[in-house]
Amino acid sequence: MVQRYGRFSAAVSKISYCIQKIESEVMAKQGLAGSCAQYLAALGLSEEGMTVSALGKSCMKDKAAVSRAVAKLEEKGLVQRNCTGNNIYRAPIVLTEKGREVSRYVAERASEVVEIAGLGEADRESFYIALNTIAENLSKMSEGGLPEQ
């Protein structure tokens, strides 16, 4: 049982490390931090935009990290806030045309990485089902605590 946990934990950590490294490489060409890749990908899937809070939940990042990244993305002209009134914090963040181009570039590079990772379509689908099941179950346990023995 302990060996199984070690293998699982090490594999997940290695995947996370490699993804972050690849994101950093891709985003460095845009003059941005690697974490911005996740934000651009999430915003690319949302026509109406997302608030900082929603973006943080979508990418599993805290609001402060998202706010800093959004400020950089605004500075680079990749996103804008659709404000009504003076409350920019609840304003949806949307991609600009330039942001949509970069988001598409990130999505294309991500697709290439997934292809290179080495699973065929059927295996990849099975893997995603298993991975999502694990993620959901671990999420429930991390919020509600481990079940009693």
C-alpha cells in the first residue's frame, strides 16, 4: 500500500513539474510566467469571460496569484475587464483579439505536448476518466477529511 502511494505521488509530482516547465517555456516567448498559460486556456474556453474568483477556481489558484497574473495579462494587452460601474473586482475578464491569438497558440502547443506524451486516443480517454475520478475523490477527501477506519 505504501509503495503504491509512493509511485502515485511521485508520478503526479513529476507530471506537474514537467507541465510547469513546459508552460514556462511556452509563455517565456510571450514575456509571461508559465502560470499564465492556464489562465489563457481557461479564458479561451469562456466566451463571456470570468471573474478573478471564477478563474482562480477553474485553475485551482488563489485570488492573489490570479490578480497578479491578470494585471500582467492586461499590461500585455491580452485581456480586459468588462466593467459596469466602478467595481473592477467583479468584472468579467475577457480575452482581447491578441489574447485570443495567444490562447490559441497555447492550446496548439498543449495539444502537441499531449500528443507527444505517448497515449493513443482510446488510452488517453480512459486515462482522463481515471484521472478525473481520482481528482474528484481526492478533492472530496481534502475538503471533508479522510474517512474513518
